[in-house]
Amino acid sequence: MTTAALDLAGADLFELAFREAFAGWHEDIVPGESVDVIERLETGGPAVLQKGKVIYVAGRGDEKMQDKQVRRALDLAKIKWIDLPEDLRIRDNGQLSYVFNYGSKTRDITSIAKGRKLEMAYLQLEPCGVTCLGPRV
């Protein structure tokens, strides 16, 4: 284990996880006075630290932990995000959004298309399929 002092003078930070959410190693951290501990280990030690918009994760998180922190960072930065099934991707181009199905299963995109005009294709997106969503209606 590594022990470090963390002050992050003038920096900004963010939140993370519990001991079981670390995959492998983690650090023993002593946060500076101006740094907030957002999440702690089962032992009570700091796991995720934040100062303003800066986040420090004191270990290698598992997939669930990493996902949680990316979402938190996007929210903090006021960046819009959407949950997508594993094989779907969206590419925005002006007022149009193209939805691609890279998977081997047909995917229902009704929830993604909600409030949008369907410009081409169908709400059941076939494998290797693409559809185009128009502006919000």
C-alpha cells in the first residue's frame, strides 16, 4: 500500500467507492484540510476525494465504480449523457442523431427516440442497422 499526503492546492475534486469496489490495489490517503472525502473504504479510510471539480480515486476501481465516477464527472461538468444498451451508439450531427446497432441482436430504441421524429428505419433496430432521429417534436 502507498501512503500519500494530498492537499491539491487550488485544485477541484470528486467522489468514489467502498473497499469491495476497488479491483486490486488502493492507496492509504491523508487528505488535506480543504479536501472533501466523498466515499470511504470499509475500514473508514478515504476512497474518493473531491475539491471543487477535481476528483481523486485512491485505487483501481472495478467497472461499476468507474462507471459511477464517470457519470458523476459528466454531471459535475453539466455534460448530457444517456444510458445505452451495450451495442448501441449515437452520433449527433446538428439536429439529427444517428443510432447504430453494432450488436448481433435486434434492439428496441423507443426510449431513445422518445420525443424525436423518426427520419428513417424503424424503432426495432436490426443487427448492423442504423436509424436517423430528427429534431425533438
